[in-house]
Amino acid sequence: MKQKGKCITGDPIIVDSYTSDWETVRLHPTIFYRRQDEFQKGFKTVKGLYAEIDMGQFVVIRFSEKADMTAFHKRHHDYV
């Protein structure tokens, strides 16, 4: 597991364990990958850390700060 900017990356199991108590948004994989560029633009403004974990049936986006999750919901409420 390592940190690239504000994103936590690495083995999905380890990242999932490390971020398990963070604020979570679940998205269908087709929505996530179709809108990934839009989501990436929004991730540049997060104050804390975030992680993207592909679980197969859904993609989990986790935020260390509740304000970041709230901003994500406001920006992308049509897709969440």
C-alpha cells in the first residue's frame, strides 16, 4: 500500500482493511469507469485522503473526511 498524492493505492484487500472506517460511496462499475475522468477532476479538491477499490460487483470510493464525501455527493448526485 502506498500514497500517490491524496490517493491510497495498492493491494485491494490491504487498502480495504486500512480504509474500512472511512466514509464510503458505492458505485456500479459501469458508472464509475464511464465517469472516471469527471470523478478524477473532483478528487483533486479533496482535503483528506481517498481510495478507489474495485470489488467486482461495485466500486467503493472511500474518503477520510466526511466533508469530502459530502462534496462528492453534491457534485455527482445524478450518478450516486
